[in-house]
Amino acid sequence: MSLIDYFTEDHHACDETWAEVERLVDEGQAAAATAAWARFFGEMERHFTMEETVLFPAFEEATGMAGGPTQVMRMEHQQMRGLLEQMNGAAASGDLAGLVELGDTLLMIIQQHNKKEEGMLYPMCEAHVGDSWDSMHAACEAVGPKPA
Ligand SMILES: [Fe+2]
């Protein structure tokens, strides 16, 4: 699997987990929804960590562009982490309606963010560091397993 496919598929996996959270909340399955939420939270943090500790540094080193697109992506990750923490608070207090409401905002940010990564940043990464993808892939996997 290529660099672009790997990260794009991971975006889709996170999207699917969030859709599952929404569905379970809709169905009133609170325990299952809370479990799916915990999985989503872990999947998002894992994705951010793979980008911030493996992909972005490789790109920044290869291009000398540390204040460019990766910095914007890092800032957006922080913005999303803020929302995710708020959502965690809602989930922890059993406020699943609040969780889903905050999730609407998160989803809008995610969609914009992923569009930028998939449309621009990942192709740039492929062009500049695609040759080292094998070792980067191993480093990404070493970040940890996908939350079960
Ligand atoms: Fe991403």
C-alpha cells in the first residue's frame, strides 16, 4: 500500500468509526456507543501521532519546509484535540447527545482537514519522501496497534 493510500484509508477508518458512534447513539445503545467512542478517540490520536512523529518530520527534513503545510496541519490537529477532549468529557458524563453535537463540529473540521491532506499534503509527501515509505510505514505501525 502506498503512503497516500495508507493515510487516506486511515482517514476512512476513523470516519467509519465515528458513523458507528452516531448510529449507536441514535439507537439508544449507550454502552456500545461509549465503547465505539473510546475506539474513535484512540484511532484519531493514533492517526495524529503517526503524522506528527513520522510523516511530517520526514517531509520537513526532506523539503526544509518546517513552517509550511505541516505546521498548518499540526495546528489543526491541536484544534481537533481540543474538541476531542470536550467530547471525552461529554462521553464520560454520559451526555451522548452532547457528544454527537460536538461531533458535528468536529466532523466539519475533519472533512476540511482531510481534503487538504489528501488533495495536497499526501501527494507532496509521496513526491518528496515516497522512496522511504517502507521504513516510514514500519515506524507508523510501531506507533501502536489500532484500538480494538
Ligand atoms: Fe490525516
